[in-house]
Amino acid sequence: MVSPIYIIAILLGMAFMLGLLSKSGTRIAGILTSVSLALPVYISISWFIQILSGNADAITIFTAGSVPPFSINLVMGLEEAFFTSAINILGLLGFIYLSADLKKQGVRAMALYLVLIMGLNVVVMTRDIFNLFVFMEIVTIAVAGLIYLKNDNQSKEAGFKYLVAVGIISLFFLIGIGFFYFYGGTLNIDGFIAANSVVVKGATIAIFFIIISIILELKPFPANGWALDVYQAATPGVSALISSGTATASIFVLYKLLPLGSEIWLQILTVVGAVTFLGSNFLGISQKNTNRLLGYSSIGQVGLLMMVIGFMPQLGSAFKMIFFSVFISHFLAKAGLFWLSGIVKKESITDWGILRGSNIALFLFGIFLFALVGFPPFPSFYGKWQMVMELAGTGRFIWIVIILLGSFFEGLYLFRWLGYAIKGEKSNEEKLQIPWDKIVPPFIFGISLFIAAYYANSMSVYGNTINLIPLVFILLLFVIDFLPAYIKNTITIGAMVYYAVNLYPSISDDTLRVVFAAIFLIGGILTMIAGYSVKGKRKGFFPFAVMMYFGLIGLIEAENLFQFFFAWELMTLGSYILIIRGKFSMKHAFNYMLFSLGGAYLIFLGIAMSSFGNTSLDIGIIGLSTMPGWSYTLLAIGFLTKTAALGLHIWLPGAHAEAESDVSPMVSGILLKGGVFGLIVLFLAMGGEQAASHPLLYSLGWLGAITALGGNLLAVFQEDAKRLLAYSSVANLGYILFALAFMTNIGWLSALTYSINHFLFKTLLFLAIGGVVLRVKTHNMYEMGGLIKQMPWSFIAVLIGIITLAGIPPLSGYAGKWLFYNAVITKGWYFQGVLVFFAGTIAFLYCFKLIYSVFLGQPKDRFRKVKEAPIWYLIPQFILIIGIMIFSARPDLVLKPIGALLTQSSYFPSDSLSWENVTASTNLGYWSGYKIMLVIGVMFAVLLVWLMYMSRKTQKVKQFNIVYAGERPFTPETTHFSHNMFSHYYKALGFLSAPLATRFWNITNDITHRIADGSKRLYTGNGQTYLAVIMAYIIIIYLIMF
Amino acid sequence: MLRNSLRVIIIAALGWILFQVYSGYSSRDELNELAGYYATEGLSEVGAANLVTSVVVTYRGLDTLGEVTILFLTALIIGLMLKAEHRGDRTRLRESSEFLVTASHVLLPVIFMVGVYIFINGHLTPGGGFQGGAILASTLILMLLSFTNSKISHKVLEITESVSGISFIVLGILGVILAGGFLDNKILPLGEFGKLFSAGAIPVIYSFIGLKVGAELSTIILEFNQIQGTDDKSL
Amino acid sequence: MIYSIIVLILSLIMLVMALVAIHHKSLQIAVIASGIISLFASVVYIFLAAPDVAITEASIGSALTVIIFFYVLNKIRHSDAKE
Amino acid sequence: MTNLFSIEYITIFTSFALLVLGLWGIISQKNIFKIIISFSIVNTSIHLLLVSLAYIRNRTAPIIDSAVDRVNAAEKVVDPVPHALVLTAIVIGIGITALMLSYAFTMYKQHKTLDINQYKSLKW
């Protein structure tokens, strides 16, 4: 193998050689530079592979024919090989990216670039402290030169600030080196570490100066104003190098030098890292400038890495994996994002809509962001998980909270940015120019993320429990995204059927899971059928739909909490993208992500707390939690964000209403059940019936009841048909929560009946209304009316839907209610029961509104020609109707096995419901779906015939055939009967529907932004202040240390 | 006012820290092991009378390589930065006094030779590549002062710099191939202690360092000189 | 002992020069003062038995640095005059 | 107490005093040019510190010549290592100073001012 010394020789030799070329020889210089950048890639990677596979040992490169400590030595070990490989790859790709800019500046700029990469290599490899200093200076100067490449006012200013700040830092480093040598008698790092056992007196001060300067090089918050300015002002290609290249080298230097110091440095590093991670990400949330935002994120990530290093002893054997995962995500994603930013050339993140001009760029952008936030399957997900679990194992919950809070803030601004890219305004005149040399580097890094993900998975403790095949399938869907929608739709449905068939045997003995699997998969297939009506390619839809469904199924299949959380995150991610596809859903999708992310981190924290003191990660350990109060509450709140309990519901109406017509049923009828399933898992782990008197359940019961009332009240006053349905979902989930909180056999039975019902009728209603909306192009009910003639089939579907929803006999909604009131009475929660009952009556109001104002009354002139909803919408609707009919007539088919399971399980032994054929009875009464259906069916038929007989005399008039005191109203629609239909109720009940929750969250949001915006002013832009802050930082750390 | 007092506090605190360091200091009476090795074994190993030279060129040769690289970088970046400033019409510079011109004719070769002497004898006497290089650069300053209209070619400097830089690296690599490692001076015989041609490759390496440093410093000065508009009276 | 006194005097001058360099209004004088600091430092190096460092400091740290400072200063003053 | 009057104690104290003065200059002076001057003072002070740390009383320069016996050179000379480091540091110092100056110059070209308070286009 080639000695690593040649890395230096090649890069530096070429840099010197370039001086011989004439100034016009940029083409040749470019080729020579690329070649000489490629060779080190080969050298370092071959070392990495050889050492990793055990074929070679780490080698020490001696210089001057002497051995350390007398001469300088370099080491190429596994870690060095890894980091130099990373740097050299970045160097090569970064050069390809920057070559156009560099060529403009001539041959000398290329020499500059070569020297930078050489410097970074030596910084990683050297084991001599002064040599480290010299090459860090080389890196500093080279970076200062590259910042100047842009050659505008801002970059000059930033370059000067950088030079002065780093200059001062390195002077402190030099003081440290002086005393290091004076007290240690050596300049060799290893020699010093070896001698340190004798406790070198006075050396602590030397180490202090050395380590503090390295920490300062890593831009700790708040002594990092200069770095932010540099990120903002430099060419993005250079910022990528700084963020991924020099930060990589510096973090490795820190890792290398830490053994010099005592244990206390680890603690300091942890604090510094935590402050940086939290502070930087917090300030990021009110940042709009693209590159500066990336700067904040970059600094935050380095803070996290510092934390990882600081926790080295606690993380133990998992350290390597965690560091690798967090590092590689940052390294690849941050460089990639800076590169993309250089392509987009937009200063503000609000202008990133232009990115939609290129699918590949948008795709890369997405995966870089997901990787940074830590969504599965990207490496940082595994890293953060493992880190949190290890910290939980030692009871360091405050630190976990910091990590999660920081990640939350980071997610906040990254997803806002993503929102602008996917949905932001975009002028048609601007075209995204993507030269190949600019897109190849981020593309390679994007692909590398997947490779890194694979390794992170295989290194992770529970990684092998993740089923990767569906993920590959999702990736495949991305690859075939150019195909027409109907082909991809068929493939997707085929895959789901295949998955369902294969899944069934493995869960068939657990009816509870079967029920939810059926909701997820059958529901999924049905809603996908509606997708056939979409023409064109429907780019980017199918991968995420599959991701959401796979996530949902993953919840069911999960055997340990890792799988569960993995699936939960996938589901969140997939559904977010589905929701944001809607026309006006940017804001709503963002809110959805905000709450989901917050909820997910609460769940994560809950899991972490549950794992404390337990060795396994089986789902059952939630019940064994040593801090049950905390873990139960956190998990419950986490799941409740998904089920949109009142107070946490504000994301739901917009997200569900503004989504595409066939996405609304997916996210409303199906996705919400994911949260329900989470609650079921939690409540079962709590111990079922035995935990019935748990105070948490009592409060959740109240919450459920209030949610039911509030949701319905909000639904009544809606003019928007889809919003109405969305609020109705809030209410229905309230019922389910209420019933689950009983923790009795019959309570759960009714909750499950409700879940099935809600799935059936809400999917049905959203499909039907979605079909209507598709034709009339408006959500407002008062603009519709009289559509029964044009859309009779949709009418029937909505009619069946609302009958089920309202719980009117004979359909299955009534079955749910019957069970429900039985449960209320058995449990004895009368007051809450009254609330829920009252809520039920309100549901009648909006059900009536829905059917009346959409389908009945006078048809509007402009809708006389509309057609029936697409056949692809009607097919799933009628399958659902058949489902409702069967469930209504023969509820025993489903409820009996569930009841049997609940009774047999140790959770709910006290059974109070007995079945006799189709008739269910409790000690309060009995009910037979079959008979009721028969009786009501006859009544319905008689009434219908009578009505039709009566209506033959009706007379048609024009819609606005009314006199308004000689004037026609300006907006005749508002005179529609159903406009403001329940305004009289509003006078009485309106105060209950005041948007208190929305107001609360708005204020919270506002305050957070204000604080972030205010604290950002810490970075005054004055280079001198930055220097003062750096010095103050040194003093503070000194005071902490001594 | 507040900002100023904050600054005073910061500086006072730093002073206090440094005072702690100072009061913890006590001088030493012995060379440590490393320096002792250089002073005894180093003599026979490297063969340079000037111990600083043997450390700079051999034992810590990689640092020196880095150091000339820094000068190289600096010259390069300053070139890039000031490139834009060179353009535009250069007003004619004022003629220097005759005395200066005549003196320069005499002095220039002498100073140049002194520079060369210093870096060639770096292993024997104080001084070496850096000092010699600096003196070479000062001949340039003298030239700029006296022959105000002379054109000093960047190209010559660049070639000198590149060639000596590459030679430095090649010598280093030769060390890997022929002797004990990168920048090992034993690729040439150590010779007789105290003589000009001794200490292996040190005189050769130091000469290249001297040339390179001289060229780099000259480039820097030249760049700064070329931004001058009319007169250099202040010098 | 005599060395100590000389060094002490040199040190005091250096400190005074530092104050001058920092606080004097004229940039030229400030540059010269900083050059004097370097120059005196190189004399101190001789006392500290470091002739190599002394030569370097005198030639590079003192002379060349001051020259570069003056080049820039001159240019700045020049363009000031033009305004 | 006599120790304190030894050369190295004086020079170390001086170097720290210079360091503090230089740092004061860096964060108190508004003129960029002055900041750079202060920076070079700090540089010099650290060089002085390193050389002082190498000093051992009553010893000569680390050059083996007629004055220093080859055999017991280790008892005669001061520590050469910090000298070597300072040589390197001086050269690095001039590099960085020159770079700062050329940055300052180009900034001045654009804005015609050297007041650091005027360079705040990047912030928050």
C-alpha cells in the first residue's frame, strides 16, 4: 500500500508545481488538480478498507529518520483513515463543484485548494502538537483565502473577522503549546499522555489553553459569531468545505487531544456541546437567510458531536456507532445542502420554490433534511436513538431532554424550509440551472447517505430487527417515478395485497392486531384505488404513501420499542409529505409536522424513561417502568398529538381538509388509528383492568369527553365540508379515547367498535365529499346544493356515512353507541357521559348540514352540468358501504373474537357482554344488529315511498327568485340557507368553540420566535465584539475549571 | 460605557489568569530529556553544530515544510486579493536620488551574498533559510527603492518558488526512499562535523528553504508595492 | 545582574511602546512603535541565548512587517488625500 | 525573591504584560489598522514567552562551537526546541499579519473607512 506521506507529497508538490504553469493553463491545471486530489482519496480509502478488514495494522509514519518524541510522527489508524477518507472525498467532490469558480481566479486558486486539503489531512494524522498548530494555521489561511473567492463586500468582511478570530484562538493555542513543552518536556501527544500518569504539575494550564482553543475552533455557542458570518458570506461551495471539512478535522483533533486532559474536560465538553446544540438550533428558528441558517444548523450539529464525545465513558461500546451515525449524517447532509444552496442561489429560504424545477435536486434536498433531523432510515436516527438509550440507562434524562429539544428546534426550521421548497411561490420565468459539475457532488453524497444508513443499521444494537425490504421498495418507487401514475398505483396496490397476505398468518392469533392491520392495509388499498382517477405521473406520491402505510403496519408488527419508534417516524414522515401535496397546505403540513415531531420526541423520551433500569427493549417494559408516572404521561401525550386530543388538535383540520381528495381519507380515516394503536399499546402495558383506577386514565377520560364535545361544536360552525369532517374526526377520536380510558372490557370493546366505524364512515365520507369537491372545485358547502341529481351515488354514500356517524340505527354507529352507553353506566362516569351524549346530539346538526347543503335544496346554475364523481372514487365507497352493512348486520363477526381475546387475555378478564348468535346482551339490555336492520329497513322503505308520492306536486322556481327590497344582494351565495346555518346556535354555544387552543399555540409560537429573534442580536456583526466574546468564553471556562 | 467596562473586566480577568500562570512558573535548571537528546545524540545523528537548525530542518522538518507552505499560501492569497488593484494606470514613480542608486549598485550583490551565506551556513552558525530568505527579500526592497522603474518579474519569483518548493518535497521523499523517513538528512553523507559540506542534506534543504522563503517574501512585498500609487516617500 | 537590569529597561521600553502603539493617534507612530517592540524583543533574545530567533525577529518580525505595514498605510493615506 | 530578578522572570512577566496590552488593543481600538498592530504585538509577546521558557540560567546559545564542548553540550546550552518553534511561529506570524493587512486594504478600498464598527453588513 502507498504510504500516507504521499498524500502530503502529492498535494503539496502539485500545489508548488502549479506555480510553474502559465496563468492561461487553467484547463491543464484543473485536470492536474483533480488527479492529484483523486490519488489521496485512493490512498486513504485503501488504508481504511485494509485496516477495517484486518489486513493491515495502523501504521506510524516517522519523519527525519528518527522516532518520536524526537521527531514528528504521523499515524494512519482506523480513525485517521476514516476521517482522511471523508476529507479527501469531500476534497475531490468539492473541487469538482468549485472548479468553475476556481478557474475564474486562475491557477493560484487551485493551488490554494490543494494546500487546504493537504492541511486537513495532516491535521488529522499528526501526533505532534506543534505540527498540529502549523497545519491548523495552514488550514486557517487557506480558508481565509477561499472565503475571498466570492470577492464581494460581505465576503471580505467575513474573511477578515474569520482571520482575526481564528488568529486570536491560535495564539492561545500557541501559549498552551509553550507550557505544554515546558511542563511536559515533549511535543508528542502520545508521549505526553503516557507521562501524564505521573501528573505533570502545572501542565493543567497548558492543557487548558490547548483544549479551549480547539473547542473555540469548533465554534461553540455563543462565541461563534465570526463563523456564522463566514457561512453566510462565503461561496456555498466553500461553506460546504468549512462545515464538513474543517469541522471534521477539528472535531477529530478534539477527540485526539482529549486524553491529554482530565475527566473534567469531558463534562465541560458535554455542557459546551449541549449549550451549543440547543442555543444554535434555537436561534436558527427565526433565521431566513439560507446559508446562515445552514450555519446555525452546522454549528448545532457540531455541538451534538461534542456532546457525544463528552459522553464517551457513558456511551461505552456504543460510542463508535453513535459518533459515526451523527457525524456522517452531518458530514454528508451539510455539504450536500450547501452545494444545493449554491445551485439554487437564493438568499432567503422563502424563495426556494424554484427547487421544484428539478426533481433530482428536490429529492436530494429532502433526504439531506430528513437525514439531519434524524428520520429513519438515515444514520442519525440510529445514532440519536442509541445515544438517548445509553443516557437513559444511566438516568441522564435532563441531557436527553436537551438533545430532543435541540433536535426539535432543528426540525422546526428545516421543515419550514422544506415547506417553502415544496410549496413556496415560484415564478415561472426563473429556471433552475443545473450544470452537471454542480449536481454530481451532492448526488454522490445523497447516495452515500443510504450506504451510511445501511452501515449505521448494521452497527446498531436493534438494527437487525428492522425489516429493510419495504424500504428498498420505497426507494424503488423513487426510481420508477417517471412512470405514469396508474402503473405505479397498480404496483403499490399489488405490493400491499402481497404484504397483507403474508402478514396475516403471523398475527392471526391476535385479533386486536388483525383489526388494526385490516384498517391500515385494506383501508390503504381502498384509498389507493381512488388514486386511479389521477392522470399523469403524480410524482413523489407513491413512495411516501407506501412509507406511511409501512410505518403504520410497522407499529403493529413491532416487537420492541425500537421497531415501534422507527415505524412511528416513518409514518410521520410519509404522511407529512402526503399532506403537504395539497394546494394550500404548506402551513398546515408544517403545523402537522411541528406537532408530530414534538409528539414523537415525547414518545421517545417516554420510551427512554421506561427503558431505565430495564435490560430489554420489549414493548412490555413500559409497564415495568421505574418512573411510571413520567413514562405513561409522556407516551400518552405523544400519542394524543397524533389522535389530536383537544388542545393538541389545531394541526388537524387544516391538514386533513387541505390535503388532496384521496389523501384526506388516508390521513383521517386511517392514519389517526396509528395514534389509537399507540394508546392501546400503552394502556395494555399499563396493565389493563388493574390500572383502571390510575389517575392518568381519569384525566384522559375527561380529556376524551371534552374533545368529543369540542370537536363536534367546532364542526357545527364550519362552512367548509372537509373541515367539518376533519373536526368531526377530532370528536370521534375523543370518543375513542374516552372509551379506552374506561379500562374495562366493554369499554374497550366499544372503543374498538368506534375505531372500526370511524375508519369505515370517515373514509367513506372523505372519499364521497372528496369526489364532490373534485367536481365542483370548492370546499364551501353554501356554494353547493342540489347535487343529488348530478351525483346520486355520492349522495347515497354520504347518506350512509352520516347515518353511521350519527349513530342512528340500524347502522353500526348505533352498535358503537349502545356498547358505549353500557360502558359508561358500568364504569359510572356519568358526568362525562352526559357531555359525550350532548356531543352526540350536536353531531346530528352537522350531519344534517352536510347532506342538506351539499345534495339537497336548489341546485346552483353553475353546477348543472357537473358529472358524478369518478368511478375510481365510487368503487372504494361502495366497498366501504358493503363493509358497513356487514358490520351493522353481523357485528358479532368482528366483536365476538375481539371480546373473546380481551376476556382471555390477562388484561380484561371481567367480561360483561354475552353473545347469543347475533344478539349481544349485557345486564342492562340486549341488542341485535340484524333485527334492528330489518325493522328500520322496513320503516325506511315505507317512508321513502310516501315521500316520493308526496313530492310529485312540487314546483320548480329559480334559485334567486326572491325580492330583496328592490335590490339584489351583492353576494347571493351568502343568502343561501345553509350559509351560516347554525348562527342561532352560535349565539348560545359559540363561546365554547372559541379557538382557545389555537390562540394558546399562536402565543407560544410568537413568544418563542421573539425570544429567538431577540437573542440572535447577540451576533451584532461587529468583529470586535466577537473577539471580546471569545475572550469572555475562555474566562468563563477557566472559572468553571479552576 | 457598559461595553467599555465589560471590556475592561474581560482584559482584567485575562490578566488575572495570566498572573496565576506566572506565579505558578519556576525556572528550570536542566534540559529536559528531549532537548538533552538533541544536544548529545543529535550531534552524531544529524551532524549540525547549530542545534536549532538540526531541529528545524530535520527533526521538525515537517513543521518547516508547513511553514514555507504558509508563506506560499500567503503570497498566493495576497496575489489573488491585490490582483484587482494592480490594474489601472500606474503613475510614473519619482526618480530616486543618485546616491541611493549608486549605493544600491554596490550594496545589492553584497547583501544578496550575505543572504546566501546565511542560509548555506545555517547548520553551523546562527541563521538559516528564514533569515537568509528575509535578507534576500530585503535586496528586493532596496531595488524597489532605488530603481523605481525597474520591472521585477513575478515569473522569476514564481519559478524560483515552485522549483525550490518541489525540490524540498523531492528531498523529503528521497529521505523516505534512501534513508529513514520523510525529510531525513542522511540521504547525503554527514561529512566532517563543523565543515560547510556536512550535516547531510541540511545545507541543501536549507538553501531551498532560503530561496523559497526569499521568493515568497519578495512576492508579498512586490504585491504590496504594486498597490502603491505615486510615491514611496514614507519609507 | 547587569543583564537583568538591561533586560528590565528594555522590557519597560517595550511596554511603553506597546501603549504608544495602541493609543497613539498617528498610525505611523503606532507602526514604528510596534517595530521597536519587535526590535527590542530581538535584543532580549540575545540575552536569552537565542541568536537564531533574534536574527529572525529582527529581519522578519521587525523589518519586513514594518515595511508591509507602511506599504498599506501609505496607500491608505494616499487615497485619503485624494478624497 | 532574587529569582524574580533573573532574566527569564522579567521577560516572562513582560511577555504577559505585552499580551494583555495587545489583547486590550484588539478589543478596544476601533481602527482596523490598530487592531492588526495590536495583533502583531500579541504575536511578539508569545514569541518572547516561548523563548523565555527555553532559557536556563548561565547557559549559552544552542550552537556547538569552540565555546561549547561537544561532550557535555547538554550541560552547557539552553533548550533549542522552543527556538525552533519560535522561528516557525515568527514566519507564520508575518504571513497572517500580511494577510490581515491585505484584507484590511481591500475592505478600505470598498468603504473608505477603517472603523470596524462600519463593517456590520453581516449579522444576526
